Amino acid sequence: MAVTVQSPPISPAEALRLLDASSGSTSTGLRNRALIALLWRVGLRPGEALALATADVDTEARAVRVTDRTAGLDDMAVREVRAWADRRAEAGLPAGGPFISTLRGKPLSQAYVRELLPRLADRAGLPGRVHAMGLRYACAAEMAGEGMPTEIIEFQLGIRPQSAVARYLPTPADDDVIGAMAARPVPAAG
């Protein structure tokens, strides 16, 4: 039986344009790029990305610790997340605070994210609605299109299978998920 992957709400080329619409040199731009990478390349839910503490993010291990799992970082996510982590350290933001934060180290609100993404999409000239969950859906669709095993995708995204058989299936190890994410190809500008 052939598996068909539904078209994501945003293509990889569009997501790259969204990422590039945010500055790669200013502090807020670097933070916003890290946020986009966590939503699009890691597949975090908006609340998960905003709830990450600095201690939850380990670019050397290519992992972020989300409430109930460890999610892997691909090369693009490592680059964007590391750039923001370095800027946070340079700015002297508190190490115990939220990773995605204001420039004073305070938590960023979901309302900010809801306003940010359409503004960046407009700047990038993207058609249609761009939202945080759409980036997560794009991540899932891209991983499926790359041939990543379903159980890895589910674990990366924190999706618990609902079938009666699911309880008998093995759960991927963190190293398997991190390795699969590390092997993901970086999308080319289209």
C-alpha cells in the first residue's frame, strides 16, 4: 500500500524564505530564527518551544529536552539554535531562564508568536496563512517525505499512537531519534 503525504501548509522553500525574513545579525532576529527552526525543523508545538529552559537545549548533543521526550536537532536547527544561544550568553541573559525569551530574559508570549509569523510571512512575500502549527505540520510532512520511519516521526513530535497495537510496539531510543534528525537533509533554497 502506497503512503501519500499530504502537502504541508508551507513548503521548504517558503519556510526558508520565512527564516530569511528574520535578521541573521540582530538579537531579536537570531531569537526569531531559532524559534522558527524549533517549530519547523524540530517540529515542536508553540508552547513546547516557548517552555524550553536554557538547560533543555544541548546543541553539542543535538537534542532538546521537551517535557516528555528528547527531540533531535538537524543541522539547520543546530546552526540557528546555537546562534541564539551564543547571543543569549553575550547579552548576559539568565542561564536559568527560558531559552526563547525577550531581550531581558523574560518569557515570550504565544501572542507574540501569533503576530510574528504573519508579519515575517508578509515580509517574505508568502501567500496564505503562516502559523506555528503549520510549521510543525510541515516538519512532519517533510520527515515522512524523506522516508523517516513513522515511529521516529511520532516520537520526535511527541505524538502517542492511538491504536490498540501501539502499546506492544517498541519506543525509539533517544539516540535513534537524534541520529535520524542529524541525518536529515538541509533544504535547498528554491
